Amino acid sequence: MMSLFAQDAPAAKTDAAAAGPLGNPLFFMVMIGIFMFTMLWLPSRRQRKEQAAMLASIKPGSRIVTASGIIGSIVSLKEGEDEIVIKSSDSKLKVTKASIVRVLGAEDESK
């Protein structure tokens, strides 16, 4: 009787090995992890780089749009500080650089 059990064990191992890596749940977990990495993390990293490049390119006179929808032109900004002063119509506002979502271009000097 002992010999029957000894012979059945190697047969079970060969069946699992014959299934290949696709039969392993760890394989699917790794594949899902790679998918999540490429679909979620990489695009957000690219977007952060584009936002940083846009913020680095602003200068006094640039027209901007803030996250709250305020459109104005930059009056002053200091390197190394997160706060800028914008002018919108007759008012001046202090906002953070992180609130800028779009740069519209330079303000026309002919106005």
C-alpha cells in the first residue's frame, strides 16, 4: 500500500508543472500589478512633469487660469516661493503656484 501513495505523489507534481505559469495565481497577481503600474502611475507621472514645466515657464505678464476659474495676469512672483500675485480686472490676488492650471500666453501690451 505504501508503494501506491509514493507513486501518486510524483504524478500530481507533473500535472501541476504541465499547467505552466498560467495556472499559478501569483502570475496573475504580478500581471495585474504591471498593468496597474503602466495604466495609472506612468500617466500621472507624465502629467506632474508637464505641470512642473508649465509652472517653471511662467513669468510676470503671463496670463493664467487658476483652478477656481480666475483669469488674470501675473504681477509678481519670487523664485523659491510658492506664492504669486495676479491682477484680475481691478483687483490683485495672492495665489499659490499649485492653483495654476493653464497658461494662456503673454498679456498684450497694446491694451
